[in-house]
Amino acid sequence: MDCLFCKIIAGEIPSAKVYEDEFVYAFKDIQPIAPVHYLFVPKEHICCAKKITAENSGSVAKIFESIAKVAADENIESYRVINNCGEDAGQSVMHLHFHLLAGKKMGWGEQSLG
């Protein structure tokens, strides 16, 4: 499979890991839009949110458990979690992932995070 995130998970491409367990890998985004910008990805390849099923939804639950753990461990009290599904929504890597953003006051809208 020629998936960037699968290669990162496999250690073929270096990343700044912030969390890893049996189901989830999390690392710092290389183009952060907030002081804290981590990506949480399931180790199981799921292309996007529209491909979440009863059979693989446990991976998504594990991601949210991991987000809560990392936020607690790093004393992050307030944060945003974003998922983009499809190219028009801004998904650039077709492997399900969630952005954890924190460290600044965020508004709402396209320009509020940049």
C-alpha cells in the first residue's frame, strides 16, 4: 500500500511521535496551524470517515481515548479535534486521521486557525 500514514506508522518515514499503542499512532503535524497540532491515526488503514463501519469503529473509539489521554498527560485543558473527509473538505492523506489543535484561542470559520 502506498499510504503516507501507513509508512509513518511502520517507521519507514520519520515522525515526531507523541503517542502509540496497539491501535493508535499519534505524531506532530509537520505544518502546524496551532502551537499544539497532533495527528491521531488508526494503525488499521481506513481511508476516511465515510468508511467507518461497525467492524472498524473500535479504532475510532481508541483514537478518542488516546486524544483524551494525551490532553490530560500534557495538561491541555481546551482543544479542538478536526476530521476532514474527502478532498473538498481538505483531506490530503487518504488515511483516517484526527487533528488535535490547542495552545491558542480559536474562533470559528476558515481563517480562524491559520
